Amino acid sequence: MQKTMRIAAGWTFGLAILSSACESSTGADFQQLATIDVDVAECALGQQFIIDPAQLQNEYFPIHPGRQWELEGKKGSDVTQLTITVLNGTQDVGGVTTRVVQERETVNGAEVEVSQNFFAENSHGAVCYFGEDVAIRLPDGTTSTEGSWRAGNVSPTDPNTVFHPGIIMPADPRLKMRYQMEGAPGIAEDEGRITGSGRVKVPAGVFNATLRVREFNPLDGDVGFKTFARGVGMIIDGDVELKSCAGC
């Protein structure tokens, strides 16, 4: 999932923490917790995956068809809008039937990026990430597909490397969990780490059960933060915050 326009937002994205009990990376209790490394092999190709809405278990990253999140944020004079839609369609990726989730981003009304992302749950409820098709609108009017990848494909630069799925949200997410989000060496290698939880206010409302995820891109050193609410999904992505969620 690209962060073309929203990278390195850090803690300046207007997040409102309403509870002094909220965990953070500076809290003493947080520091005492041991890091929990989640094995990306639990999303390996060749096992059974789920996209049937009646069987989905993950409450922090729901992929039910028809759900749509509208997020918006302002940085300087620029207004960014992000629309995320779980489509009815599916896509075979590496032999796995995945659910397609579309992201469309605009800045001041002009489309800057559209991506099709591919997800499915494993039997334990972890949401696995099988890749994305990216279309980035460049200022000269051309389109870039930089960052696109699919699990099961062979690396274009190394015939001995096959791309593998990552974990977008663990089955039982907890503080200090660390996991590989993307499995395309040299193209997409984001790593996730759950760094906080607590009561959060965004334009769409107040959410009591949330997780803050720090995303790190080892390819260029970029750091970004997202916040997910139980039963809803993503409510903050860098500068943008949830305004509405249809079907939630």
C-alpha cells in the first residue's frame, strides 16, 4: 500500500489522544514489553485462505465487500482525499483467490494515485497482503507503476527470488508486534510494528479500541504511521483522517 503522498507524517497528523492511559513508544510499560516477531511464513502461498465475508475474523482490517472509507487531511493549502473501497471482485495472485481493495487518492481534486491491493485471511485470522497494482499520475501527464508487485512472481532483477505475501494485520494484534508487510525485495519491503493503543478522535467519531502501526520502508528509510480501530479498519493514514465509513 503506497505512501506516495503521505510519507513520514510522524506524530504531526492531528491525532487526538483522549486518554492519558494511551500506550506509546515512550511509555514505561511499553518499553518493558518484549518485541513479538510474527512469522511471515503464516501467510505463505500454498495454504488455505479466506475471503468469504461470513468467515472473516480480523476486526482491525476488515475486507468485507462494499465497505468504503473516506479520509481527508490538509497540509498547507493542499487538501488530500483518500477513498478506500473493498470491491466485489477477486483476483488470483500466486494461485490464491484474493479480495481486491482499491485506493484512490486526490490532491485538491486531482487524481494522483490509484492502486488495486490484494488481500485474504489465513485460517487464524491474520490478513495477508499479496501485492498491488499501482498507477501514479506524474506531473508530466504520464503514469508510473513503481511499487507494483504480486506474490508468486519472480523478481525482475533476480531470477532466484520469488515474491511472497506479507502480513498487513496479525490475527491477534498486540503492542510491540513486528511483522513483514510486503515480500518483494528491492520493490516493496515495508515492515510494521504496533507501537500504541488508546482512545482516538477523528472527524468520523471517537474510537476506544485502536492500534497505532509504525511502518518502515528499509529501501529509502521512510517512516509513516497508521491507526486502526476495531470493527472499523483504518482511521488515520499520515495526514488524512477518517470522515466516514460506509458499511462499517
